Amino acid sequence: MLPTQIGRRLAGLWLLATPDGAPECRGIEVRPNESGRGFGARLIFWSPGRLGCTTRSSDIVRVELDAHASDDGRLVFQGAVPRMHEQDEPVELVVDLSGTDRHSASLRHRGVTRDVALTYSELEPAEDLVRE
């Protein structure tokens, strides 16, 4: 659960991109908890559509994340991505909260850590409908 002050600041949908702005097929949702106390966070991801990660060719998968502050003031999200017939894959996103509408972060998934940026978005990626 996120502290209320940080939850209010991050409430909404944040899409991940490479540091140079190329979209990834992932994001973070921050929403008030159903109990009305604090905020929860979920990692979201999808398969790219014909236009890349700005559209999607699959349903959006949501994974609950735990959050805590690190010693240096960054916010750490941690969770596990479920995999069929395999062990869950740990995922960690460490976010620098010094930005306003864009935050620098590092993403660790499948044993690889890389720099990403979180950018606020009003909308989820649209489903890429192919009409035959």
C-alpha cells in the first residue's frame, strides 16, 4: 500500500518508455484501495498491436505490486508476474519522484535492470482490432 500523499501524487496511469521516449508495452496503475485507505499499485502489460505498444493485440494483464520507500527517497514497487507452468518472475520498479509529469526509473525483470521513464497517460492503449 502506498502512503496517501504519494498515492495522490501518482494516482492514475503511468506508461513506461525507454529514456529516449520509445514506448514499452508496460505501465503502472495507481488507484485508491477499495477500503478507502491508501492507494494500491499494479503493473500492467500487453502484447503490441500493429502500431507497436501504443495499441495492443491482447488483453491487459494486471499484477499487484507492493510499494515502499528506499533509503534514498525513491519509491520501490515489487511484485511477481505469473507464468503458466513456470515459476513466477519477480519484477521491481524503482522510481525517482523528483519529476512531475515524467519520472525516471529503473526496471528489473528477468534478471535484467534497465533505465525507463514513466509518463502520465489519460488512456490505456487501444485494442488493435483487425477487421476481416
